[in-house]
Amino acid sequence: MVTDTSKLFLDRGQGETTFQASGEFWVWKATGEMTDGKYDQVELITLPQAGPPEHTHIQDELFYFLEGTHRIKIADRMFTATPGAFVRIPAGVSHTWRNIGKDAGKILLTFVPGGLHRGAFETVESIS
């Protein structure tokens, strides 16, 4: 079996970048198409006060906070996440986050299984 090694190493800033209306840049490091559906991985750059509406996914979502201060709501609980914090959100659990700092933040997100995230918002509400 021949492996295409062209997308196995991505340097800083590399990856397909998309901008969400919620004020976030998503830099796709790995997609379900690349991983045979095993996972997606995204470097998420959050602008100050940016974050998505409350939502659920049909896959698990793993957060590793790299930069900034974020408020994250999981079901009915609120947490403050700073660099080094890790959050696991099981499939079907309502959640949202917001960058509450004055500078851009950065989060490493992993979705398991992969290939399902793009367009997979199922519930839309806002966080206060």
C-alpha cells in the first residue's frame, strides 16, 4: 500500500482555513477524508468575545486550550478554561464557548469520529 505523505506534516499556519460567522478561524489540520473517518483536528483561533451558539454534535469533541481565556458551557455548567485546560464533550451534550479575553485565543479541537463536523450543528441557542 502506498501512503500519500504530502499531508502528513503541516507547519505553523498550514491547513485549509475557514472563517465562521461566530468570529473564529478554523485551520483544518486533519479531516475525516484524510484519516479514513477516524477523526478531524482543527486549530481554532478565536477573536475576542467570539464563540458559537450553543449546539450539539453527533460525535465526541475534545478541546485543548492553547492561548487565551475562554468561558465554556457544558450542559448546565460553566467553566473558565486557560492554557493547558482539557475538556471532553461526549456526543449529544449541549455546549458552547466564548473567548472572554482581550486578545485572540487558540484551541486545538479534535472530533471523533471524523468527517461529520462541517455543517453538523444540530441545536442553536446563544450563551450569555
